[in-house]
Amino acid sequence: LFEDNTKTSLLNNNLQKPSMVEIKYWSKNLSVLAADRCAGNFQEQMIPFLITLYSYAVFVGVEGAAKTGWIWIIFRSYYAVVFKKP
């Protein structure tokens, strides 16, 4: 019902349809969007990464796990910059 009313009001008012980014993230500001996705993506990937990193450290070696952890942190620092690219 709400969706139908929204579509009807958009058609009646001749308003421009919102973009997918506006619907999904509620913001047109690319810096805010990049910060939001950077934090969200980090939280989504952190648990699986830490489990596999810990497993690697226990079963294979601590030095390799430490190097992999540092590489992951370095690449994570570039996420917001790369996300802003068109």
C-alpha cells in the first residue's frame, strides 16, 4: 500500500525517480556513503577473517598469520579511497 502511494505521488508530482544509491543508503554525500560502507564492510568481514587468521596461526604458523593480518589492514585502509572512485 505504501509503495503504491509513493509511486502514485511521484507520478502525479512529476518528480524525478530516486536513484538506487539514495534508496539504499539515504544519502547523496559520497564521503558519508564511503565512511558508512567502510565501517559496515569492515564489520561484515572482520569475524570470518579473524577466525581464519587465528586458525592459520594455530595450525600453520604465527609469522605467516601476522604478515597476512598486516596486509589485510593495509588493504582495508584503501577501501574508502577506492570506494569513492566512479
